[in-house]
Amino acid sequence: KQEVTQIPAALSVPEGENLVLNCSFTDSAIYNLQWFRQDPGKGLTSLLLIQSSQREQTSGRLNASLDKSSGRSTLYIAASQPGDSATYLCAVGEFGGTSYGKLTFGQGTILTVHP
Amino acid sequence: GAVVSQHPSWVICKSGTSVKIECRSLDFQATTMFWYRQFPKQSLMLMATSNEGSKATYEQGVEKDKFLINHASLTLSTLTVTSAHPEDSSFYICSARRHQETQYFGPGTRLLVL
């Protein structure tokens, strides 16, 4: 059974800092990995999707890397802003069979960026 | 594109009543829809996977007779919480996927059972 762990559980940084969020998973046979953002009481916003054959994806100030063999992914946020404050969720997509595309989520990292 | 809506966005009901939550893909046909539950300060847990026209597949520990899922069309899936109790209070989120693409998530429905 796939297990996804995110570290740290919470992070508070001053505006402008570069930061790294970590995600690890136990089963390396994955289809893809996604990073989501969730604001309080809201649904999910997809940030980056990395296919299993890819090593990284970039979107603006965000960069996500994937190391399947070690079961790790990192989300790098450059020049953080107060508007980046949210919960960041990592989710691993299963490879195939009846579980194809099933997402297993980590517990999330609560990020607070203060002015 | 790829917008998913949920209705209602929040609902308060008395213990013992049933509540229906709708999930719609607005601009695409969803061959598969997923239902998740999220308790406060916890992550999303998959409840069930439904494919249009077939019975839903429930995750271990999820009571299929309590959480009725219907995926009657390629744009609509419903989750009915039957005989709701306070412990069913949670944030319910659906997602929709067409063929082998990524999942698109709805905005969620907050359920409070008194």
C-alpha cells in the first residue's frame, strides 16, 4: 500500500525566502506525482504534474523535482510571498490495473509567509 | 477548460437524514469520478472511484451502503450520505477525469451533521 509523507508539517518564513517542501513515497512504481495547493476551506488547485518519466517541472516561481528510485519529490518555491500561504499537498498517482490513476495524498505542509 | 463543480457548497442537516452531493464536469465528459473525504487538519482520503454506467469501487473501510454513489452520466456523479451522523461531518471533494488524463478537482462540499 502506497504511503506518502510530507515534511515539514508546517513552515513559517519571512517574505522573500526561497523554500523547499519535501514529499516521500514508499512504492516507486508510480504513474505520476502532483503538487496541489489548498486554501483554507477550499478545494485543490493543481500546481505541477510530473510524469513518472520526467525529472522535474517548472511553473513560474515553482519547481518540482522527482526522484522515483529514492521515492522523493521536492517543491521549490522561489522568492516566497504572503499570497503563497496555504497548505501544499503532494499526491502520487498509481500505475495501473484497477487502481490506475488513483491518487494517494500526503498530509500536507502548512506554509505561512509573513510580510 | 476542465472545470468541476459541486453542489451544494455547504450543508447542515439533522442526524438521521440523508444528504445528496452532486459533482459535475462542466466542459468535458468524465469517464471516471472520484470521491474524497477530508477531516479537519487532515489530508484527503479516497472514498470511492466511479466509472460511468458501472458500480462504484469503494476503498477499504468505506461503507458502500452508507455512502451511495451514482455515476449516471458522463458529466454527473452523486454521493448520498444516508442516515448521516455527526461523525460524518467532513469536507467532501470530488474529482473528474477523462480517459487517461489528470484529475480535476471540485471546490468541495462541507457537511455538518447536528
